[in-house]
Amino acid sequence: MRPILDWLEERTGVESAIKHFLYEDIPDSAGWHQVLGSVALFAFLTQAFTGILLAFNYAPTPGDAYDSLRYIVTELTGGRLIRGLHHWGASLMIIVVVLHMAQVFLWGAYKKPREATWMVGCILLLVTLAYGLTGYLLPWDNRAYWGTVVTTQIASQAPGAGPYILRLLGSEGGAIGVVTFARFYAVHVLLLPPLTMLLVGIHVFLVRKHGVAPAADDFKPKKKFYPEQVFKDTVATFLWFAVLVGMAIIVKVPLGRTADPTDTSFIPRPEWYFLFLFQILKVFEGPLEIVGSLVLPTLAILALFLAPFIDRAKLVAIRQRTGAIALVTLAAIGWAGLTARAVATTPPSTESPDAGLAQVEPWRGIPPESLAAIGYFRKANCGSCHVLGKSGAGPDLTVAPSQKPADWLMQHFRQPAPNAPAPPLNGIQLKALATFVAKRGDKELAAWTSAPEAAVEGAMVYHTSQCAVCHMLNGSGQKVGPPLNGLADHRARDWVQGHFGEPAKFSPGSTMPAYKFNSRDLDSITSYLLEIPK
Amino acid sequence: MENQETTRRSFYSAFIYGLGAIISAGLALPAAAYLLIKPKSQQAKQWVDAADLNSLRPGEPQEIVFRRSRVDGWRVLNEKSTAWVVRLDDQNVVAYSPQCTHLACAYHWDDSSHKFICPCHASEFSIDGKVLAGPAPRPLDRYATRVDNGKLLFSPTVQKT
């Protein structure tokens, strides 16, 4: 081993470079309070690592983005963990960066000659936030889409520059589509990472150039960076990492339904670290809105950036820096207050945060004739006597499948009670209903009460048109034509609708007869088919 | 005193290496599982409807086109695929995957020499799939076949011999 190391050292000088790095002189007062910079750097490296892993299985275009992310978290071993690490890593990185900044500010370490180090650090904070902003869109669920709509609208309010900013974001006229998505992705993975590495390089170089900032009253001889301070940095990094892994395993990362620009019920809200800005927006109304959305944040960033020039007093011990302590405390209280208020005043989301990962609803998994039978049950108003889950004029059919013979059931359907009108159903439909009440399983039972009307209507059209003679769906039907599960994965809505009218035009050689549905039936059967998973 | 200093230093470095190793493992193990373990998604398990038995002439290799669905990452594709089939008798058909077993070029049936010939590196196969010449390392890959109601069905995956 030694000869190899010697050879490497002689040719590259790598060993002495590492030693030079590790045996740097640092002040005697350095200690636990100065570990945060190393943790922030490690956080960046973790994000880069998990980000690259995600990119190996992620397709950055709307639609595919969502499907590929869903594939990562549901199909790939460790995919959910790695996405968790990336998602919570972003939050924990912001916490560490802000704490690092607060520490430097409290100790007055930005003072001469370290002004440039501080200012590069401020840019790094903005870069970190830019990661959060651009990464937010990439899952392409409702949360991502609507959150970004609001962000771009805020940017568009910038006086004079608004339309140009929108154009830069690829959001002509305020719409969020493929171009915006491409821009956000490119910024997130192509622009920001090299920029971060460059800035971190400059930042660390400047720290080395000026040395780690000593306490005001530290006149003791210097000590070495290795091993004591490296040990402290490593312990802090390890704790940070342990919290991250814990969160990635325990706390669910949201994945809502795929982005739907027509969904008017979704209430967008930003990531937690932007909530205070969101709350400030509510304070400033009308023409003053721009004060909250742009003026105040810009002023705050400027003040932060110029802090070394605003505070030019001589460095004193941290105990005497009462002004700085008061400022940081006020900022923390203000931030916490605004965030708490934002959380308290925002109505709960109408969509479960992991709606995209939920188990398949029962109605999506049952054979179409069963779902259609649920529709016939509802259409013939059977529920007026057979109240589901309670006993009414007729027996509660949810207790157990009916034991009556098929003939009895058919007769009962035609004449449910003396003088009762015959139901508006034909023989095939009644037969499906008879089979259903006698043979229904647990899934059917769950779907009976919960299946949405639109889906049931689609299934009735499917059943009445006897699609099952040629097609297989949810395990029922023949395989003369292609099976229909997961149709939405490879067919667009327009294609499916057009295909019903002229099958041969859309798939040459098809022997399927044309179906001239009225527009309502066409709509419901198409929606139904597109909603059945593979 | 010096001894105490040495103990302290080795305590620190042991911790640095130990914690560093745990962190590295914490990142590397999930990454390895994520990249190397097969996705849970089910490959198509259904037998594929490939052709009408009546359309196949006995004893004569024919290239047929059929549709099958294939899982490709997060997509399920319904795509065209081809196979070379040889009908042996009423109920038995052999079906070869259309790619040469050498480097997966498409081969063709040459009627005059009565052989399958791969144009890439001149591998040659007999009508029963055996290697006659060239660099091909094994006989042609096959689909298992089944005849059901006059329809020729293929196994969902190709079998290597």
C-alpha cells in the first residue's frame, strides 16, 4: 500500500493536499457552533446524489413526469426511500443553511475581512431557495401545478419586467405547460448544480483565505482542524443524516393526483418554508399587493446582502451583540408567527396528500357487469325498499349474498311488490342484476355504496352494448379484441371517442363494428374505460 | 500526557471513520437496491394471440406480425412484434424470436439454400433452429406455442435453449 501511496503522492501530490486541508490552523475558540457549514455542504452532496438517482428513472415532461415518479415510489425497491431523502433533504438543507447563516450573523463573523464570504453565502441561500421553487413543479401533481401557477403569477407582477419574466419562465400568458416544465427542470438540474459548486468553491476558498472566524476575545494559540473539529463536524453531519433517514422512512412524501388544470377545488399552498411569504401576501391588498409580493422580499434580501456594510462596528463577544440577538429573535418570531397564521387560516386540502398512491378504489377493480348491475340497482330504485346497510321494507342485501334461486329473483325484479311498476330494465340487464345480488364479493359490496355515478353510467353503457363479447376488462369478457385494462396508458381520449364511431379508421384491419353513441353515453363510456387501471 | 493525547486522537479518528462509513452505507445500500433490483411491475403474463393456424402453410417458415403488450418502465405498450413460425403438423407449430442469437440482428429465411441466414455476421440456422455456421452461440430462441380453437398462441416471453 505504502509504495502505491508514495507513487501517487510523487506524481499528483494528493496526499500532501489532503494533509494541507486537514491540518489547517483554526482558532482555539472554534467548536460545535461552527459545524453547520460542513453540514450544509454534506446536505448539498446528499441532494445531488439522491437527485441523480431519481433522474435515472424520471422522465421530465408533464404527464410522463408524474407516471415515472409514481413508478419510482411504487415499483422500484428503495424508490420511496430515495424520493423521501430528496424531498425531506431539501427541507432539512434549508433549515441547516438558515441556521448556518444565523450563527455567522450572531457571532458577527461577516465583519471585515469576511464580507465577500458572507455575500457569496447570501447568494447560496437564494440558490437553495431556487432549488425548492423549481423542484416543487417536478412531481407534476396538483400541488406542484397550482403552486407554480401562483409563483409565476407573483413574478408577473414585477413592474415593467413582468411579461419578460413570464416569457423567461416559458409561461406566455400565464399558462404552465411543457415549456415552463422544461425550463424549471433545466434550471433545477443543469443550471443550479454547477452554479452551487462554483459558489461553494468560492465560499470555501474564502473561508480558507481568511481563516475560520475567531471569537473576539480569543488570543490563544491556534489548533488544527483535524481531528477535533472534523470529529465535531462529522457528528453533526451524522445527526443531520439520521434525522433525514428517519423522516424519509416515517413521514410520507405527498404525491397527489396528476396535475389537472381544470380542477377548481384544489387549494394551492407553497412549501412550508415559503408559507410566511404566502401569509404576507394576505396582508397587502389591492395596489399594495406588490409591496408584499416583491418590494418587501427584495428589501429583505438586500439588507441581508449588505449586512457587513450596515453593521461596521468593531467585533465584540457574542454576549455583547444584543442588537444582533434581538434582530435574529425578532425575525424568528415574525417568521414563526406568519407561518403559524398561514397554517391556521388555510382550509384543509380537499385532496389527500397521497391520493396518487392510494389503493385502487373498489369500483375500478370489479367486472363491468357488476358495476353496471350497481347502476341497474340504482336506476330501478331498488334502494327505496332495500336500504343498503339498514333494514327497510325489504331485506338488507349487504348482509349476505341473496340465497334465492335465479328464477325467483327475475320474477321478483319484474314485479317487486303487488302493483309496483316494472323497472325500466331489459332482460339482459335484469339478469346481470340477479347474478350480482346472488354472487357479489367483498369488492363489489364496497363499490355498491361508493361507486361514483359517472363510472356506473359508463359501465351500464359498456354492459348494454355487450362489449364483453369481444373485450376483456377486469378479468371478465372474451379476448377477440384487445383487453381494455389500462387503456389510458396508451390511448388518448380523442382516439377512444373517435374509434367508437369509425373503428377501422383508427386501427386499420379492426373488425369491431361502429358504435354510434349519443354524446352523453359516448362521454361516460370513454371516461369509464380510461379510468380502469391496468 | 502524550499518551492521553494519542488516545484522544485515535478516539476522534475512529469516530470519524465509523460515522463516515455508516453514512456512506446509508446512501449506498438504498441506491444499490434501487438500481439493481428488478421493478415490481408485472411483466405481461398472458399468452399472446399470434395468428390463425389455418393461415400457416405446413413445413414452410413464415414471418408473422402480431400484437402484444409489453411493460416498459412506467408504460404499458401495445406494440407490433414479429416471429418466424414453422407449422409442423395440425397441432404443432415452432415459433422463433426474430433476432439472431449472436448480436440480435434480424435474420431471414433463404428459400434457395433452405436456411435462416443472418446478414450481420453470416450466422446460419436450420429450419429447426440449430446453428449451421457462423458465430451464433446457441440455437434460435423460441416462443412456447399452444393451439387453442384454431388460434396459435405464444408464451409471454421468449425461451432460450
